[in-house]
Amino acid sequence: MIYLVEDLESKEQSSLARALLQYGLGKEYGRIGTPRIAYQEQGKPYLEDAPEINFNYSHSAQGILCGISDHEVGVDIERVIIYKERLAIRICHSDELKLLEKAALEGDEYRNRLLSRIWTLKESYLKYLGIGIRRDLRELNFKDCEKDYFEQEGCSFRIFEGETYVAAVCGFEREVPIEKVRVSALTVSS
């Protein structure tokens, strides 16, 4: 299941991300209390007392995204990135750069969203692998990034967008339900 909180006004994104994880674990597994999170050598988080439950979360001022699954999962949510050629060259495969060139004909907003899709797909995939951004992003080719769903690298990828954000989910599940959660439903512990 994917849980989403949109349009944050709070600066407590990290605390809210953990609260969203706690909310999802309670809903899916009946788990109560603050989850104890540990980290693998490369930095991927896991539950100390339930390593069989996979999760990943991401947060930005535009929202919080949390994926919880019996399988590996990686998620990313970002504000819509303003296209800059230097950034595109630094992170995009040559096939993706060609897509961005064509996207310029559709207008700046479309090209911004396409670059945002490429970024969130790459970050969700690397988080799925548990390695973070530790490899040359230009090696990854998400030429199907214009699709809302596709399969690649043995994974299912799903993209969804809000007014101010783009989000990506990488995992094994083809159909991943998304539940929008209000901040008021979350209990933030200090």
C-alpha cells in the first residue's frame, strides 16, 4: 500500500514521514507504537523487530509518500523540477535527453514534469535497491517515463502527479493502491 500526504504546511516533514509509516503499519499489520527503524550498511531503512516488512518513505514540502509491502519497495516524491540543461545532462541517459528535447515542443511545464518523472523514477529505483544515489544516474535509462505505469529492471514502476509534485513507486506489485491521508490523522511524537 502507498500512503500519501499532500501539500504540507509543516516543516516537520521527517517526523510526519515517520508518523505516516506508523499509521500505515497500524492499518496493515495492526502494529501500535512508534516503529523502531534501523539502517542497512548502504543506508536502507528497515524495522528492527520486523525486517520482513519492507517500507520506504520520501518527503518534500509538497508531500510525504510512504510505501509498505511484503516485497522491496522504493518511493520518491519531489516538487516539480524546473528544467535546467546542466541538470538534465548530469542525470539523464541519452535516450531521456532526446525525450526532453521533444518535450520542449510541448512547452516548459511538460518538460519540467518529464524531468521530474525521470528524477523520481531513478531515485525510487535506487531506494528500492537500497543503495541511494551511489551510481551514475546517466547509466539508468527510463525511456518509458512518459507512461504512468511500466515494467523494467524486473520491477513495476508507477508515476502519479499532483499539482505541485511528481511521485514514483518502484516495486514488484503491479497495482499498488494509494491512500491519501490527512495530516490530522497522524500522531507526531517528539
